[in-house]
Amino acid sequence: MLFGIFLYVQQQNFLYHPTPKIKHHYDEFTLYDGNGSIEIIVANEGKKKALIYFGGNGESAALSVDDLAQHFSEFTIYVMNYRGFGGSTGVANEQILYSDALKLYDTIVAKYTEIIVMGRSLGSGISTYLAANREIGKLILITPFNSIVDVAQGKYPLYPMRLLLKETYDSVDRIHHIKAQTFILAAGEDKVVPMHYTQKLFDAFPKSQVSMMILENVGHTTISSHPRYFSLLLDFMIRQHQQRHIENQK
């Protein structure tokens, strides 16, 4: 009972591990609302297409942007610092991060012919929400889960996690609202989000809409070190774009 109370009280600390502001050479802009400010890092400005990236729990946006800018050079890159992360103010929670994602999309959408949304781990839950509520070109989910509640229930089977958790990040429940072609990239040795929960998410999509690749011998936090990681992501982004371009010409 005491541990159940601890889980309930400390659940925000399990979900969010804020990272400090780190100096970098990329441009930034700030979004404001009544709850504070959101710092957005921008790379490769001036492209026709954009990539919005939502990182994982404890992932530093400033440290992620170098690889994204290098490997996806034909896209303007937007990386959000969540509330309390990397200079953004306020405290992160599910509904605020959803609202911030919509605000970022609405701010930039008029500038681009296509917007791709990519989310890793915690960011996959934000990405599915954005994809379900706005028109995007493609959706990429890296080490995603079907819902935080399901993952937590597997870790703590003695406790009624659906009653204890205030935040659910229930991606599987909104799949029927997502129209974009989707690519899921999973880690074969993932101990944080075991493959069972990623498979549930994959199975809920219409088969014509989704594809999945499992990278073996890497875990939840090491998946981006796999030699095929960026090439698989880029192949999906470009291949789908080329296919749609051909269809438009017919």
C-alpha cells in the first residue's frame, strides 16, 4: 500500500526527467501562452519540407539536433524543448505537451509543402496526438508504446495503474483518427518499452497504413547507435515522398 501511494505521488518524476539548457549554434524561437514559454530549436532553415521531432524522456533537444540536421538535410528541423526542459518554462504534463505540439504545428504549417512528425519513446505519444488532430505527411514512431498505462501495468502488476495514473498517453486509442502513412522503428532488446507494447500499437493500425522494422542487439536508449537507424528513417521519408510525387503526376 505504501509503495502504491509512492507511485501515485511520484508519477510525474517517473515520466519527466528535465534536462538543462545547453549552448548550441542553431537558431531558436519561443512560443508563449498563459502557462509559460516553449523553446524551439530550428536547423536547416529554408527547406520546402519540415520535420517536427519530439524526443524521449530525459533526451536533450540540443544534443539531438546535430544528428537530425545532418541526416535529414533536405528538411527544416524543429525540435521542442518540453516544459521544464532546455530553457522552456513551466512544468510538463500530458495535456500541456499536446497543446504545445499543436501550437508549434499551427505556427509553421503555412511555410511548408509537407510536415513529417517523428516521436521517440515519450515523444511517440505526443506525435500520435498531433497526427490525430492535424494533417501531416508522414508519421515516424521510434520505440513507441500503445499506452503508458499498459506499460506501467506490466511493470507493477499488483497495482491498478489505470486508477493510479493521471496521464495515459494512450496512442492506441486514437489510431483511427490518424491518416498519415506510419513507420515504427523498434529495438529488439528494449527493456523500457518491451516489444509486446510496440506490437500492440502496430497491430492496431490498418495494415496498408503502417510498416515496422525491429533493430536487433540494441536497446531503448541505444537504438540510434545502430548503423541502419538513420538510413531506415530517411528511406521511409524520401520513398513515401517520391511515391506521392509520382501519383500526383499521373
